[in-house]
Amino acid sequence: MTEELIIAGFGGQGVLLTGRLLCVAAMRQGKHVSHIPSYGAEMRGGTANCSVVISDEEIASPVIERPSIVIALNGPSVAKFESRIRPGGLLIWNSSLVKMAPTRSDLVLIPLDATDLSLAEGTERGANMAAIGALLKLKPDLVPMDAVEAALDEVISARNRKHNPVNRRILHAGYEITEKINAA
Amino acid sequence: MSKTVLMKGNEALAEAAIIAGCRQYFAYPITPQNEIPAYMSRRMPEVGGTFLQAESELAAISMVLGAAAGGVRAMTSSSSPGMALKQEGISYIAGSELPCVLVNVMRGGPGLGAIAGAQGDYFQATRGGGNGDYRTIVLAPGSAQELADFTVDAFDLADQYRIPVLILADGYIGQMSEPVVLPEPTGKTFEKPWALTGAKGRSKNIIASLKLIPDNALEEHNLHLQEKYDLISENIRRIDTYHTDNAEWLIVAYGTAARIARKAVDRLRDEGVKAGLFRPLSLWPFPDRELHEIARNAGKVLTVEMSMGQLVEDVKLSVNGEVEVDLYGRAGGAVPALDDIIERINSYERENHTHVQAS
């Protein structure tokens, strides 16, 4: 198993944190992991993204040309990364914010009201948690939910750890609603 | 400290320097190594050390010279154009036979270039960008773990041989977060009777790179340095090999390029193609005899580097015309493509290397 993920969104949507959370959770499961932020010219224009590789094998390059999975938390991220996803890959996109829906027919496209799920818990900053929940539902072999929940306490700084109960609720909300999307 | 943690390479290096007893760190910011000064600015005060953001790279390297002359473990870090500015100081440190650790987290060049990772400073690192006949030990980590391990080692090597030791990592190695087990201190201690510690009760020590008197002082000094460099060349032979025993096609690479090359070896072996990887861990001294020994059994050597033909020169010097050497280089922040490496090796199989001239 090797998954190459790109997680993208506005600065402040917790893109880098999302990557680290998945990495730490997978690392604690004995997986090989790498995480690298985008920087440079890419970063200008309001989108941040990071590349995450989770694998049973040693990881060659942390740099991802053709991701197998993209989590796009805003519109520019869909525009930027939809075309780069491998055929048969997965695109989880934030339908609360994205106006131009992705169109490729050779991908699994999952519209997720990530920001709305977060707002239901009284914050707009938990859209990333909803997206992780959806990812865990769709890719059960990637990393188990309890490992991600445990990783929250390791990755989130002591100052912000008080928000983890909310983070967990949004995580589960994303998981459960994706169950319904899939069943529909 | 045996717990596995997810750490960015630059931060693993910084913490490893503290583990090694480095308490004096001087630098001027530049991407993609800024996590090192950021980390040091927080950690050094906690451990009673000095973090000083200098007014320039020239100042930072001069502060390293001063601290090293005082007998303490000192380090500076920078990235490519910043390292270019430090070369004068590095030459002075080498001439003064002072121990220190230098870090270059390479970005694309020439000039200001760009901030994505590259390996274009191989010549600068291994040939000496400064003036005169001097050497620095150059270590080439390929992961966050090796960044940490090699840094602890670098401080011991620097003290043992009174020489600057350079950690040469491409920006991807520095920027990437990976699982790391932080190393333990080695516990080695080094007497420094030459250090400038105040001459009360002993004759004075002089540290200088200027050697005027007697007339042959500078040549004597150079001969002494060469003896030391010869000794280091005998003692430091660091390599990592992967499937080289029966390799018909040998890839030589370091850093991020070597990680991709290793994956290419796996894929090629799955297809029944006998590829192997030779990864030099020390770039100076370059493990030439070891490479020669392994390469002479291969039909051809492919050098994969994130530069346009720098490492390949040491590879050619090592095999001395006995084996054909090809080059696959990427530059400006591009990483070698896995499929391109595989295709290149497969093309050797197809051509059976009958019409390819030794380059």
C-alpha cells in the first residue's frame, strides 16, 4: 500500500496540520511516512498545500507529481490539483466553499460540506477534520480512526489541545456523512 | 530519548547539534533552512547556549571562527547563495585548523536561483569555494534520521581532526518531516590545548591563517595540512550500498536523488533487471576505491544527481575510464523522475551497450 496525498486549502484551514496528523497516526501504526509543505512561488496566491506519502515500503521522494488522493478545502485547490490526480484516484472537495465542482469522470469525486460540518460545531476552522473523517471512511486501510484520534493529542499544541473534543466530533461527523454519501 | 517522533529534517538536525553539545550557533536566515535558526532561537536559551542572528553570512561564519578558536562547539547553517558568502571564512577556519560544523541545505542556483531543493553545490562543497589548498569533510544525509545522526558525528569528526565538517543536504531532505529517533550523545571528549582560553599560567596560543615567518612557514603548514587530509582520506570511507553484489547496472546518487534511485532499483529488480545503488555518505573524502571495486563488475554506471554534472566527475575519477559513466541530472528544484531512471537503465539493457563510447 502506497498512497500519495496532496492536502490543499487557504492558509489557516489547517492544511499542514492535517498532513502531520495523518503522518503521526500512520507512523504509530508502523507505516513509512513523509510530509513536505509546498513553499515558494506555489504558496503565493492564498493556497497552501502539503504532500504526504503513507506507505508499507520505504518512501523514495516526498515530492508528489501525480497524487492518488487530493483533499481540496477551497476552490483554487480544486482548480490546481484536479488535473494532476491519477486516473482512478480520489478527490474530496469542500462543497461548502467550492463554486466550480470538479468534472473528471475517471476519479472518485466526493463533495463534502466540510466547512458546514465544522460550523455546526461552532467553528469554521475544523473543515480539515471533516475531510479526514471522510478520507478514513473511504480509505479504511490507510489508517484507523482511533489512531487519528490518538494522534490529535500528540500533534496539536498544548495551547490548542482543549479544542480536541470538538475536533473529534467534526472528525466523526465527516466520517458518518460520507457513509451516507456512499450508501446513497 | 528512544521514542520515534515525526520531525522536519532541519529541526532534527538542530536538536542533534544540541545533543552533540553545540552551544554556540550563529546564522543569517535563508530558505529552505530557516527552521534551523527558528529552532535554535527557541532551544539555545533553554540549554544555556547562544543563538545569534548575525547581520550577514560573513559575520556569522566569522563568529563561528571566533567561538571555535575559544574551544567550544560552534555551528552555522545556510543555503546555497548564503554558503557562497561564507567561503572566505571557511577557508580561514580551515587554514587556522579550527573545528566547527557547517550546514548547507541546498537550493537551486546559480545566483539567488530559487528556493526548492537542489544539489548544485557539490563542487562548492567538495572542491572548496574558498581560496587555497584546503579540505572540509562533507557528509551527505539522505533522510531526517541521517541529518540527526550525521550531525552528532560531525562534531566529533571536527574536534578529532580540527577541521570544518559540512553537512550537505538538499532542500527536500531539510524540509521533509519523517519519523526520527533522536540520537544519544557519543560521550567522546576532546582535549583542546590549542584553544584561546586566556593564557594565565601558560604560554600564549596563537590561532591564525597568516603564515609569514620563516620563509617556508606556509609551505610547511600546507604540507602538514596535506598529511592531515591524507589521514582523513584513509580513515573516513562512508558508503551505503543496495543490491550491488551482482549488479550489472550501477546507479550512484546521494540525498533525495538516491532515495528515488533506490526505488528504481527495486522496480528494476522486480522486472529481472540487475540494478544496484552506490550511495556515498561522505562526499569528501569520496569513497573512490570502494566505488571502483563495485563499478568494475557493472556494465555501466549511471550517476543521478539534482545538478547538471557535478557528482559525475568524482564518479569518473573513481572508475578512471574503466567503466562507462552516464549522467541523468535535473536542476532548479526538479527531482529525478522514477520512470526516467528505470527507462535509462532499460535502454542500456536494450542497447547492450555495444555502441556507447566511454564518456
